Amino acid sequence: MEQYKNSDGTYTSPKNGKTYKSLKAFTAHWHYAGTTDPRAFSQRLYNVNCQYCNEKVGISNIKRHEIGCYLNPVNIVACEVCEKPIKNFRTSKGTCSRSCANTYFKSGKNNGNWKNAINGYATLCYRHHEKKCIVCGEDGAVDVHHLDGNRENNAIDNLVPLCPTHHAYCHRGLYHKIEDKIKKYLEDFKKKLSFA
């Protein structure tokens, strides 16, 4: 080490040309096996890429990240709408975004109004019937009733608009009270269809 000592008591390194004030600092530099470039050190600490998503993650967190990475083949869950991998796969209800959730739950097969009809049976009913109760004329809250009780049968003449009260009549043994009005409405409706 004496050969690298300067006249003022400092040490100059032949490796990088830097001057060190003490023998201790020079010895630490001399025996350090890696690079002394601070940029290389920071890159080694922080710029480690995930093998699945290629996201840059700290070296101390890389294993935990890769175990929970949404692109890890063990964790991949496809969106029900667009089939892209879902980032929050642990808490998602089957969709990757709000847009896909709206498509899937508001207008898709999981929507309560969707039963073997292209646009749902309520939309189908209101396309052919006025959106008001055929018994009392209520137009604020209107349900759709399947006359034969089969929710899979979405024929136009099987769907009738009823207010919640008269819809409840149909399902709670009081159908006989409104049966005549419904039959009369359907007769008139079928006549309109025959003229159309």
C-alpha cells in the first residue's frame, strides 16, 4: 500500500484514479470486489425487472412481487368480457375494469333482466308495450311479468308490463282479481299485431 501513498499522507488508487484521505478508506476501496460507480450500485438495488410483467421492482421485493404478479401463470385470471389478465385478480368479480364491469353486469348475461333475449326481456317488452301498468296505468314503477311463469319464454305476447303491486298479485295467489283486465289487454294487443 505504501507505493500508492502520496507525500501529503493521502492514497491514490490505480483502479479509478481517486484520492483517499486515509489508509482505511483506501483499503476498503482496494478490497471491494464490485464497481465503485454509484450509478451502477443504485441500478443494482432498484432496477430489477419482474420476469412476468417486466415492471421495475426493488431487489428486496422482487420475489414477493413475482409470486403475486398478475401475469404469473399461476395467478392469471382472464376478464369475462375482454379476456385480458385481471390486475386485481384477488378481489375482482370477473372483470378487469369499470367499463368491462358495466358491460358484464349491466347488460350481460349476469344482469337480472337478461334471459335469452338479445337486449333483455324488459327492453323487449317495452319495445312492444307501453311502459305503464296494463291494470291501473301506473307509469312510474313498472315491472315485467311472464304470463306463463317461465322466465325463459320471452315471446312478446308472454310479457306484460305491470306495476309492482299488480305484479305481486300474479305471484301471491291474487291473479284472479286482475285476470279479466290482462286477458282483455292481450286480446286488444293481438288485434294490433295482426293489423301491423
